[in-house]
Amino acid sequence: MISDRKFRVVVAGAGVSGLFMAEMLRRASIDFTVYEKAGDVGGTWRDNTFPGLFVDVLSRQYEFPFQPNYNWSRKYAPASEIWAYVKKVADDRGLTKFIRFNEEIVGARFANSCWQIETAKGTTDVADVLVCATGFLHTPLFPDIAGRETFAGPSFHSARWDHSVSYDGKRWGVIGSGASGVQITEALAWAGCDVTQFIRRAQWVHIRENPYSTWRERFRLRLPGGYQREQRRLWQMINEGDAWRLYPGPQREAMEREYRSYLDYIKDPELKRKLTPDYNLGCTRIPKSDKNYYEAVQLPNAHIVKGRIARIIPDGVVMADGSHVKLDVLVYATGFDVHAYMRPMRVTGLNGMTIDEAWKETVYSYGGIALPGFPNLFMLYGPFAPVNNVPVPLGLDQEIGCIMRLIAQARARRAALSPTVAATEKFLARLDTAFPGTVWVGGCKNWYTGEQPTPVLWPFPQSEHKAFFERISLEDFQFIPTGHRG
């Protein structure tokens, strides 16, 4: 009997968000399984191994609240250290035994009052609740440039770095001026490689120091109540420090002056002109540099080529002006399809409605965690999540806390729940009124917006994100009886 089946949850993805969800389900003694398409945990920190990669927020912003790390080596930890920490959390918490590695969910259909799961291996599963913890930096995006397949040398996306390619004696090309493009170009330049970075537009770059952690800092965290006190200070500092993104005024003007001052590292007037952005600070995500990108690109072995690439040929790149840059290795630092979310997974809700059909015109969500017409489907850091102004673990803590309360309601009522259309439209309308005045509507092209009418972001401070999830009303949801035992 279906009604006698034990209540269970399936989680798609074993990155940071999937592991956070898994720990909360484990603590609640809820039966669950995590499906992970790769052979290890870590998500983007497992996949991205390019040279120069480090976390672009303070290391302590990347800690699970239930497992502090007192031993970060630097203020901004290298990617390998972040990945090692994530793996340690999975091992310490015994979460790996709940994970099916190398098994990707390719389809999920809500039928017979539950989710019917299908994997790439052809296996099936059944769950009362499906949680998509797939992140938004998992589907590499390649530019639409003629001749990509004709390049004779090694070529790869930054998220699929080929470590078999040696640096020595190679002419490297890096396409892209975002975070990965800046960090890769900087690392290759300082390593003595001949590197050319191809950019369509200049980016604002944050030049900052990255000191090693001191024993005093680590000791202070270990004092009674020290960690909690320091974390509260950190969240407050970030909340106050990021206010310029939300509101115009003196703080924003001061930030713009600071970032313009970094350009003074560039001595060559022509290079400075190439690397000076022509849009407002913060409209795009700001790449971070701890080894001074602006000094790196002035090295004799580094070159900046600005303009449109017309085509790629076997021995390099041809620009729109006809110039030819010869290369041996080509790296696509061109980002991700950030609006794919759980896709290419095929997800089908009520009345045969698919995610692709629901999002045909524009991606949307209720609170970044749920969708009308898709009962007991939850997303972690879905559309309109605070990817740019709330630290990830803090945002996840608030999202997952709410999801766990909603799951408890679904179990208690023997029902599946989804937000109403009216509640979703009210949420989206509230966002629309908040975007004017933020830095993200400065008229520049960014991945937050893509083809959307508004940026797919959270345009409020941290405190409002916390308050939103604490005051979510069950009146915003409709319940469909399932008869499943909780």
C-alpha cells in the first residue's frame, strides 16, 4: 500500500547546499537519499581546479554553522582548502553513507501523489519530497564563436581544467573577463606563461591583500563564546559593508572612488583605457584579486586583447578587426548557465507541466525555494536567492530551516504542498519595487539578469532575508492530500 510507505526525501546534488540539507534531514531522523552525478562531494569546489582559484569571500563566510573551522590558512582560502573542508564535513557527519555517487537524476515526475525519480543509469526511486541542491554554477557555458571545434591545441572550460597540459613553452589564451578569467590570467602571468586574455568589456576588479591567519585570530575563535561572537561581528560587518549595493549614497560613492583608485596601478595609458569599465560599480559580479591582477597584466609575458572574436582557427584566434593571435592552449573562462538551476534534469509537476514550460518566458520562484504547480519540490538557492549579498551558509541556514518546517507540515497533514500563484506573484511584485536604486540595474549586461526583465537576485539586506523565511505563512501554500504516512 502506498499509504504504508515510509516518508522519505530525495536530494539532488552533494555540494555545499546538498550536504547542509542532508545534515538537517539526518538530525530530524527523516529517511533520505542524496544523488550525486560525480564521484565525490563538493560541487563547484570539486569541479573547479584552475590555477589561482580561491574563495572570493572571507573564508569564515563559507563555514557550515554546525561545524566551525578554526584553521583556515588565509583570509581568503584557496579552492583546494575549501573543498577539503567540505569533504571533512561530509565525513565527520557520516553523510557519505546517504549518497549515491556517480548517479545523476535525469528525470522527476510528480505522479501518484509522490515524486517518481529516474537516474541516468536507468534506476528508479520514489520520494515524497524532492530537494534540488544542484547549485547555479554547474553547467559550463561556452561562447557562440565560429570554429571552436577547429582549434588544434588543447582547449577546455575553466571548470574542466586539463592538468595534463604543462605551462612551459605554451602560448595561452584565456577568453573571458569575469572572476575565473581574472584569476587564471593573473596566475598564468605570474607563473611566467605567455598569456593573452580576450575581453569584450572591462571589469571592475577588487585588488586586496590575502594575509595568512595568525595564531591570535585562531585562539580568539576557540575562547568560550568566541566563535559565536566573532561570527556575529562578521555578519554585521558584511551586512553594513554591502549596503552600497542596495542604496545610493555616500557609501556607494566612496566605493566607486576606491575601485577607480585600483586602476592607478596601470601605468600604460592605453592599457588603462582598455581596462576601465564604462558602467557602474557592482552591476556585474566583481572579480577579486589577491596578487594584483593589474600588475600581472603589465608583465611582458601578459597581453590584453579587447574586442569581439570573429572566429577560432587551428592555431589561434581571429579578431573582428582581422588581427590574428597565435595560441597553443585555449581556455574558456566564460562562466555558467546560471539560470539552468536543476536543468537539464527533466522535472514534471501537476497536469504534466514541466520546468521548461513553466520557465519558458522567465524564471521565477516563491522565495527562491518553491514553485506553484510543483508539490513538495524545493530548491536551494533557486531564482531570487541572495547570491550576492548574503553569505551562502547563512542564506542556506534560513532557507533550509523554512523548508524543514514545511516538510513537517506536509508530513503532519499527509499532503504535498506548493506555493499559490497569488503568493508567488506577490513575492515577485515586492522584488520589482526594490530593484530601482540598486547597483544591478545600471544598464550593463550581467548574468544576474540574462534575458530576464529584472535581475534574479535578492534586493534586500540580510536581516530581511532572515525575516522573510521566519514569517512565511502557510496561507501562501496549497495542500494536496496524499495519504502517505509521515
